[in-house]
Amino acid sequence: MKHPMTILLVLCTLLLVLSPAFAAGTKEEASGPVTLTFVETMTSPSRTAQIQELIAKYEAQNPNVKINLVSPPYEQADNKLTLMLNSNQELDIIEVRDHTVKQFVNNNKLVDLTDYLKTWDQGDDLLPLTMTAATTVNNTPYLLPQFFFVKGLFVRTDILAKHGFTTMPKTIEELYKMSIAITGKAANQYGFGFRGKGSAFKISDILILSDVDNINVDNIYKTTDGSFAFSSPAARKAVAAYVDLYKKAVPSDGINWGFNEQVNGFISGTTPFLVQDPDTVSMVAEALDPSQWTVIPMPVGASGKTYLDYGFAGLGIPSTSKHKDLAWDFISFMVNAENNADFCRAYGPLPVHTSTYANDPYFSSGVYKSWEIEMSNPATYVFVKYPLDNPKYPAWAQVQEQTMQSLLLGSTTVDQAIKSWEDYWK
Amino acid sequence: MERKFYRWMLVPAFLFLTAFIYYPVLRGSVMAFQNYNLFDLNQLRFNGFDNFKAVLSDPHIRFAQILFNTAIWLFGSLFFQFVLGFGLALLLKKPFAGRGLYTAFVFYGWALSGFAIGLTWAWLFNGQFGLVNDMLIRIGLLSEPIGFLSNPNLAMISVIIPNIWYGVPFFGIMLLAALQSVPNELYEAATLDGAGSIRKFTSVTVPYVKPTIVSTILLRTMWIVNFPDIIYAMTNGGPVNRTNILATQMINKVFKEYDYGQGSAIGLIIMILLFAYAMLYLRMTEKKGGDTL
């Protein structure tokens, strides 16, 4: 045989190149422990550690089950999960978010959880909002929500006191007035923790549309009589007021502020007001002394109400799972009142059981009292939905960001901006 | 007999290329003509040039602006990367004390991920706490901080600067290697003929290094056009679409809007533009020929 070493080298390379084809993995044994694969997507190091703790607790109670946790990095996790589902990988428990549930259901990737929920002894303890969130798509529960992200107003009470303010803003108008009054550009002191990029509409929509009286709760961009929400005179005024807030109470850099910059502005005191979700609490608590800050319920708009979007994430069972009943057993364990409360206490967002708010002092006192108020006064704090199942929704963030930035920089007028939004949603 | 054997030896390499390069390119090109949207894969069909039409005539994200941005991004980064890289290579050619350590420090930037570089520089350019603002104020060039990344006219320059910092090591390394291959006898001969340093540079150094210059510039062009990481981390294409390049728009389409069809269309456009550029570029640089004195 000529050149035996070369032939050997060629064969090895060939095998190496073809090896991905054999990477499908071996089938599970029929006997022995069952392994469930759990993919999380809102990955953060501290959160993953907490999940591991809960998994260890479950495995101790169920020695025949092993849970394999997959934690892709946060920025790519949703995409990774989508690709895993579309290539029909065997997954058993997945983290489903408000903006991914529709897509998963469209592609037939999720199991209907109705029967499981019916026979669950804690099913009745879930908040009405939990069931609303669970049945977002086709009025069918395709996920069991684990937490809610609802905006609250973080306030630097010490900075407010320094400028002579001892009462908290109850209306959006008051908030704007205080922000502008506190601003002193020479001293690098500004008023409002602006969000300029990266789903900025989630914050601007609350502040602007809360002035409109008859928003449709099923679609924040429509009023109850079917017209486009931003076209009403009240919204028009509110958009102009929002631009005014940017010009007078926000550093010009605010157009480029994302989450990190917002939180940084709050912690450094440059912007004493911050509209954010409860998972920001732990970040702020680590950096500031409790006497320096608090959280109050979102101020109301000219309509006397505040329209709040509720972000949520929960657990679902992929249709390709071979252990659906067991997956549900684990899910109902993770999201039972006790574990859910523990998890939320450590991670920050709002829990999903009614009993937690009633019995757990952590969630009904201190800064969380504000969210408890928001969750239990539906006449004032109205929960609304975004048109998540409209195919135009995914592209909206970029479009809104462009027009809003253009508006804030003065290259567009309020009327032109509103018209382009109206045209977009037609 | 031998020839046939060598042909067989190429098979693994060919399979590798097919699997990891040619197949994905083919797949992506097909997707550009389908309404491949992860939002709803049930209605997958070919939609002709709809994706291209949508991308080219988007009323909110103007394509002309994106092309313009890409051109500025490319030429702004490339020019300074090349000039500074070449300068660096010339400086490092002669040995001096601590050259090895210095080289390591300077080339460190190349080892970092673009996203990490973008995040760091975003803080450096921050309008309230950024180091750049602080330094400029201290040395008296500014009286109050500017929002570099929020000013539509300054944002592109602000993202190009980290890209220059990142790309200089590449040119530095490649050109240094090329410079070190120039035989010393030629310089001696030139000195004997009475050539000054500038003449030596233009008549000895540059022609010798020419092939390396040609290939590195071509490579860097491809890589810069396909490098969205820094922009993505610093401004995400804003403000008002002024730092949005073809590659960042492609990322937005795919990862934020789940629209693989339009994303692939943009990818195909990038490929066609780069291919045309490469053909033109090679034809232009071929005529002059690689001199070997």
C-alpha cells in the first residue's frame, strides 16, 4: 500500500468531518433514572444558581429523575431555544416568554396544559392575571407563568429631599414637573431616567397612553371604539409632553440609554426617577442604602389610570417531549406557591400565587408594597396587552425607536411621527 | 496513478467546505426568496423578490442610509487601520528593549471579542461618566460633556474609533512579517546608490510589501463589512439609523424580528456587493503586477 501514513491521515480527517452526522446521541435506557432536559432563557448567573438549588431539591424528592439544565447566554438564549425546537431536539421543559409564546404555538411546539392545570391542587391559587397570561394565545394555556415583570417608579428620596421635595408624584404631570424642577445641567443633575433604545416603547407607552381614557385592554394601541390610540388629542398632547421632558429633564445622551445606563443614572443620582421592573430591585439594593431610595406605584395619567403592560415568563412542555407527565410534575413543583415565592424573593420579579401576596410579608411590605398595590387595584392600575400575535409586532420596536429618536432630536414633528405610527399599524 | 491518489486526498477538505460553507450559503440564498419567518413557519412558500423589495424600500429604515453608513464604516475604519498598522509595523521592525512586551500589549486588542470591545467603549464615550468626555474637558477642548453616541453626526465616528483600535494589530502583524522579509542587501544597495529614507521606502519597501498589502486590504474589507459586533453593542444602529450597517440590520431582522427571509436577502446583498468589489479590486491590483526586484 502506497503512503500508508497519508492514507491513515486522510481517513482520520474524513471521520472527523463526518462525525457531526453521528452526534445525535444514544437513546435512553428503559430502566434507570430518567433525564429531563430543561432549557432556560433568561439566564443570569445568580438566577441559574437558584434554579440549580430547586432542581437539587426536586431530585432529592424524586431519586429516579435527573434534570439537565441548559443555560445559553441571555442575549442569544431565545434564539438558541427556537433553533433547538425547530430542529426537533428532545427537550422536556422550556422557558417560554411573553414574546416567544405566539411563535412557539404557531409552529406547534407547545403542549396544551389545560388538563394538567385542571387537576393541579394549586390551580385555584393562581392570580387571575396568571391565568390571563397563561392563555395569551388562542385562549389556551400553553405555559405556566412563573413571574411577572410590571413597571414601578423607583425614586431617590435623598435627591428629592435635597431639592426640597418631600411628597411623591401621584400623577405623570407631577412626575414631569418634579423632574424638570430638579434638573440643573450645570451640576450634572437631571430629572428622569430615560430609556432611549432597546424596547424603549415599553416605557414611553405607559407615560404617553395613560393620558388616554378609553384604551382597549386587549390591544394597548387601540381605543375601545376601534381608533388608533396615539391619534386621540390627549395622546397627541402627551407625546409633546414626553418630548418636552426629554429636552428639559434628560441629558441629551439619553437617546442612547439602554437598561445599564438607566440603572447607572439612578444609582449615581444623576436621574432620581427610574421606571423599571422589580428584578432591578436587587441591583439597586446592593448599591444603595435603604434610606436613599424607594419604589412607588406608577403615577396615573390624565385619565386617572395607569396602563401597565405585564411582562411574563414561565415554563412550558415542548410537543417533542417523551416525558410530558414527568415534565409537568417538575413544572408544578417549580411553580408551587412556596418555591415560586422563594425564587422570586431571591431573583426579584413578582410571584404568581394569590396566597403569596396575602401571606408573605416580603411581598406585601417595603418596596414590594407598591407592586402589591398595583396588582390589587384594577380600577386604577389597568393591565393591558400588546398585540403580540400581530405579525407586525416583532418589527415594531425598531420602527418606533427610529421615529421616536427622530422626534426627540427635532427632525420630525409630533404629527408626522403619530401619522407614521398610524400607517404602520393599519 | 499518483494524481488520482492526490485527488482522493482532497475529498475530506471538500466535504468540510461543503458542509460548513457551501451548504449554508446555498440554504441562505434559497431562504432569501422565501417568506421564512419564525413567527409562523406553516405558510412557508417562495415569494420571489418580495424580501428584497421590502428591505430596499422600507419607509422607516432607509436602505440608502444603510448603504451610506456601510461605506463610511468601511473606508473610515480601513484607512486608519492600514495607515496606523503600517506605521506600527515600521516602528517595530528594528529591535529595541522591551519590544516583545510592547508588541504583546499593542496586539492585545485583536484577541478581544467585538461585543466586549463595544460595551467597554460605550462606557468610555458615555455622555455623563465617560472617560473621553472627562479627558477632553480636563485638557480644555470641551466645556461640557457631549453625548457622542446620541449625536447623529458624531455616532459613526465614535463607533469607528474602537474598530480602528481593534484592526490596527492585524495590519501590524501582517505588514511586520512582510517588512521583515525584505532582504537587507537591497537597502544597502539603495544607500550606496545615494537613496534617502523616503526613496528607500517608496522604491524598495513598498514594492516588496505590495502583495501583502493587496491581500490584507481585501481580507480586512470583507471582515469589516461583516463586523456588526461593535456597533451592535454601542448603539444598536442608532441614533436614528445613522450607525446601522448592512450587517447590523441583518442581525436585527433575524434576531429581533425572526425574519430569516429578509435577513437572508440582506446577506445575499452583502455577498454580491463584496464579490463585485473583490473582482474589481483584484483586477485593478493585478495590472500593476507583483514586482520582484
